[in-house]
Amino acid sequence: MKLSNEQLEQFNSSGYLILRNFLNEEICDEILEKAKEHLKRKEAPIESEQEYMNVNEEKITVRRLRQVYDREEIFKNWMENEKIRPILKQILNDTPVLTLAHHNSIMTKLPHESTRTYWHQDRRYWHFKNDDLVSVWLSLGDEYLENGLLEFIPKSHKINFSKDRFDENSNFLDENKENQELILTKTSQDLKKGDVVLFHCKTLHHASKNKSDHAKISFVYTARAKSNIPIKNTRSDFKELVLE
Ligand SMILES: O=C(O)CCC(=O)C(=O)O
């Protein structure tokens, strides 16, 4: 499958693109079933809500299952999906390479226990030669404002922000006046099971707390352009897979 010129233009100008109904429901359900087993066992490596919020509590609420590529065949299959490769190639204008260091995860917002994800650019902790990186978000269920929909600020990937617009964790400051004006331009588009969102590593995005009674579970991984090599001896310099 390939993107139309219009879709490609939309990705390039907005910094994100939604591909509706990309993966069929049965496969989404199989992925979801396996994800729930790992979540139930709180199987390491994980990121917890407590870690994200920097609180010292004994209780562990899973926020993200990390390093999912090697956990289940069905996870691996999705990340190596043949239908998406030509699309990633178009977006990156180069051969895509899976960066297993980053994202490579199943992201959750558990009901009531989850926290908000602050506005941020994914590039903040990553170390590559340039910004030719795209993330692939797969909704494994419906996502809407009440359960913590992923929202984006269109065109933010093209803005060079000064450092003072972020806090010490590189979260985009809600209380900054200029940020507030930009945040008003955010877009909120509900997602359904099987929808995919492609987004640039500099596109600002966030997700609210899940106020519904059901978990929001999504799969996210990242691909880089083959020419965009990771910086040696950083976290980004890790196992990778070329998607020829
Ligand atoms: O909390 C969410 O659902 C969004 C996660 C996110 O922004 C990310 O993985 O970069």
C-alpha cells in the first residue's frame, strides 16, 4: 500500500497522519489478548505510572510494556508488517529501520489509576543524526477524549522552540503563555480499533487521564530513515531491524 500525494502532503505539513481501519479487528484482538496477559503479570521491562510521575510508592501501575518486539510472535509480526513498509519508506524518503531502543512498546492508560501524558516531542530523549524518525501508533480499541485520546498540535514538528518552553523533563509547559496559544490549535480525532496514526518525532502530542472504566491500550513503535544513524554509545544505539 502507498500513500496518495495528498496523504503524504498532509503528513509533511501537519506532522501526523491517520490511516483508518489499517489492521483488521481479528489481529488487533489477538495482539490485545496477549498484551493483557503481559499486563496482568506486570511483565518486565515496564514503565510504571509511579516512575513517570516520579513518586516513590510501593504500588506499581503499568503504564507501558517495553521491548515488546521479542515478547510475542504476533507483536513482532505487526512491527514487520509488509503493508506499512512502503508507507514508511515514502514518509522517510529512505529505507525504514526499526529502532528497537525507543517506543517498541504497548502503551496503556488503565482506568482511574493512569495519569495524564504531558505535551512533549518524542525526540527529547533520542539521539540520532537528524529528525528523520516516524512513530506508528496502532489503536487496539476505541480512543476518545474520556479515555485519554492521543491529541496532536499540527505543524509543531516544524517549529524550533526555545528551551524555556519546556520543563526539566522536556515536557512542554502548560503555563507558558506562548505554549497556551499553540495548545489551542490542537486537534482531537477519535480513533477506532485498527486505526494507525503516523507521527513525526517532533510533533507535539499528549493524552489526558483515562476517566472511563475501561483500559485504553495501544501499540507504538518507531522507525528511522536508514541514513539517520544513531549516535554511538547512546541509548539510541541499540538493536535494530532493517525493513527492506
Ligand atoms: O499516554 C499516551 O497514550 C501517549 C503516549 C505517548 O505520548 C508516547 O508514547 O510518546
